[in-house]
Amino acid sequence: MAAMKNIVILISGRGSNMEAVVRAAQAEQWPARIAAVISNKADAKGLEFAASHGIATAVVANKDYPSREAFDAALQSVIDGYAPDLVVLAGFMRILTPGFTAHYAGRMLNIHPSLLPLFPGLHTHEQALASGLAQHGATVHFVTAELDHGPMVDQVAVPILPGDTADTLAARVLEQEHKLYPRAIRWFIEGRLTVEDGKVHVDHTTH
Ligand code: GRF
């Protein structure tokens, strides 16, 4: 059997996507372990879930560092202490320096609550509602220096319904995120993902 892969998950808050990943890894017996959950906020709710599941947790608080570069360097050394094969951003609300994204090139994923390339950045649900589009969704992508612009691994669409608010729409998307993200991460762990010319190919053959 192939060696267990190490996954490090970064969060800033609730951590429901992290929770979905932890549960899927366990239930589906991935050849991977969640080596650590790291937050830039000491009060991130998700840290409690991780700790209660026996996962190592750490806080690297951006407010303790004088610059983005200093914070990213500190964060990188904590992450690398867990020898990650994959770094998973799960509601990690930080703009990352180019040096940091280069260090994890090809081994860092993010989930963004829109159908990229539509609506990078914040307030995606409000923007989707204001757009008049019939559909919204979420995207898993490799992280590159440009915010919310890396090669896309997978997407899910949900309808925008009459009477939707940002909250009802966000909830409909989030439910799908919890399926989309674990599946994409599993593909990575299973070695199914290759990137060529900025596009991701998923190998769906059994192996
Ligand atoms: C999710 O909607 C995710 O797509 C976005 O931030 C939210 C995080 O939620 N990046 P949670 O912390 O995973 O519950």
C-alpha cells in the first residue's frame, strides 16, 4: 500500500468544510491523515472540532506579525513542521504572498463559493443575487499568486431561487461544498490530478 499522505488544513472560522473533509477521510478510509488544522484566529470555532477528533491544532495569529511576509513565513514554518503533501484552504480568509503560494505550488487547494471565474473575492452570494443569474455555486481550485484564479479542479452549480437571500443561497451552496471539496481532495490524494496549460485533468480510471 502507498504511504499515507499528510494533509494540513487552514481555517479562519467555522470550519464546516474542514469538518466535511475530516469526516470523509475517516469514513472512506483515505490513505491520508489530517496532520494538523491551523488557524490565523485563536477563536476559530473549527479548532474545537479538530481537537475533539484528536487532530493537532495550531494558531498562527496574523495580528502578531508586522507584515504579510512575516506572517506567511511564520505560517509556512508551522505548516512545514507537519510535512504536508497537500495544504487545504478551508475558509482561510487571508490574501497570501507570492512567495507563500509559490512554495506550495501544485499542492495547495482552495474552495471558493462561486462559479469561478465569476465573483472572485468576498461577498460572492450577494454578487450572484445582484447579477440576475439563474445559477450560483462553488469551485475547488489550485492556489496560485492571483486570488481565486488558479487551475480549477471541480465545480458545483445550484439554482438561484425566487425569494433567495444571501443567507439562503449561501446555505444551498455550502451543502454542496461539503461534497465537492472532500471529493476533489480525495482525487488529489489518489494522484488523479494533473495540471497542464493552467487546466486540470482528472484521471477517472480505476487504480
Ligand atoms: C465557505 O463558503 C468557503 O467556500 C469559503 O468560506 C466559507 C467557509 O466556511 N471560502 P467554513 O469555515 O468551511 O464553514
